Amino acid sequence: MNEQDVQLVNQEDIGHLVARLKAYGPITAKTRCLLLLIQSGINTCKHWIYASPDTSKPLVSIVIMLAAPDWHVVDAFAPEDAASMRRLAAAMLAPELHERLWRMPFRADCWPCYLKPVLGDVRHQRGFSSRLIDTNMLFVKEAYPPVECVPTCCPPGVSVRPLDSIHLDTVKRFWPYTAVVPDADGLMRDGMTMGLSAGVFVAADSDVASSPDGELVCWALLNRNAMLGFLHTLETHRRRGLARLAMEALTRLCLQRRLPCLVATAVPSVMHMMEPLGYSSVCNVFWAEVHPAEDGATQETESDDGAQQPGGPVKTS
């Protein structure tokens, strides 16, 4: 590649790249959180990180993850100006990325909507097709220290604590898209394993507010691609504010680890709880599946099933 394109970033240089991204504000929060999850070993996918080395020009970055044996997940950032987006397109089409980016289908994961033309151009030049999965509003809460360790205030008979591996099957069963997302298990499992989840439990004895037992009735977790999601409340326990308890607890857990918090949603009840939890709306983002033309649609199309993005809030109290 020439100097205006991108170069492979070593593991030890992730911190420097995170600092460069932070200068561009909340719009880079997703990429920064993803890199921190990779750096800390929470995201265990095989990965390749690329960034433009010339600090005199706007930063362009691409993160490619092997999320399943035949499936990549791709994160990309470029500022919203024509020159930067041309540089991102050139980087994605460069010979050095051909084998890693274009040898199998991939999901463009939570890209700012202004990058849709970039994806459309590069997939067309590579003879790939694309299918738009979803477009949502991105909400961000930055991890500015210090973070107060204030316990969640729960009503009697209710407790909040991280999930563990025994709850994975429950989350999978209630997420509507488990069967169609190739990396569903990994999306849920990695954050869960590291304690970055929040479950709301209702004790069998409603007089015991902090019972270690009880029924799991609501949950949210950080997926390994940096989004807070999978938010769900069982129908019999809705309209009690339990979803807010879960999101409040999970947000605190992430902030304590200095991870920026991100929620992407179009669900009105979730959007309405974001500002009270300290989140700010940033921009519209999208997800898209990109396939070799013979495997997918012949042109970019909206999904007709209303599918949410992987790991996004789906149902709430």
C-alpha cells in the first residue's frame, strides 16, 4: 500500500490507536471499545487491525474478525469527508486486504450511515452483493473517570447480578435471531464469560430482596463486538422497570473497566431510557451482510423481516 492507505497494527500498538480514535469523539466509541475488548482478551476472535500510519492525515481504520469458520465481521471508521472515505475505499480494495477481507462473506458491523456509499462501491468492484440488515440510532456514554461504584437500587424481591454460562441457553432461546446469525454463540458468550452482563432475578420469596436464588426474568449483556444488547424481559415481568435496572447495572460494569458504552436501537422504550442513563445520541448506524454475488442478492436490499442488528436491544419491559 502507499502512504495514504492503511498498515497492519500490532497488538502492542492498540493503545496508541485507541488514543488516536478518541480525538474524533463519540463516533469512534464502537471501534475503541472493540479494540479494548481485543486487547484485554474478551474478544477472542482471530483478527487483523489496520490503520493509516500518517498522523498528518485523518485517521482511517479497519478491523477484520474471523467470527465463525466461514464468516468475517468487519468494523470500519473514516471521518465524514470525501477524501477520507476515498482512502477507506482504497484501503479495502488494496491487495494486502484481499485475502483477509474478500475470501468469504462478512458483516459490516455498526458502521456510520455516511459510509454506506463506501461499502456499496467496494463490494461492487469486488463483485459482491450486499443486504442491509438494519439501521438504528447509536447512543454512547463515554468512560470518563472516576466511575462511582454505586449499587443498583432494586425493589424488594429483586436482585441484579452478572449472568454465567448456565444462562447462555436462556438468552439464546429468547433472542429471535439466534438461528440466522452465524456467530450468535460467540457474540453472547465472550462478554458473559468475563462478567460483562446483567441479569435481573426475582426471588421465590418476595421478602428476600437479595436472595442468591430466584428466576431470571430480564437481562442485557455486552457482545464481543462492543455493543450492549440482547436486552429482553419475560412477558410476565414487563412494565416494572426491570430493563432499566439491567441496562444501568451493565453500563456501570463497562464503565468500571473503562469501556465506552454503546447502544444502537430504534425501539422507543429503549431510546427513552438512554438519556436518563447518561447516554447521548450520536448518529445513525447500519449493519449489512456482504456476499459473493452468486451467494447473495444481486443488489443492495432492505431485509424484509425487520431483523435487529446482532446483539441489539430487541424487547424491553
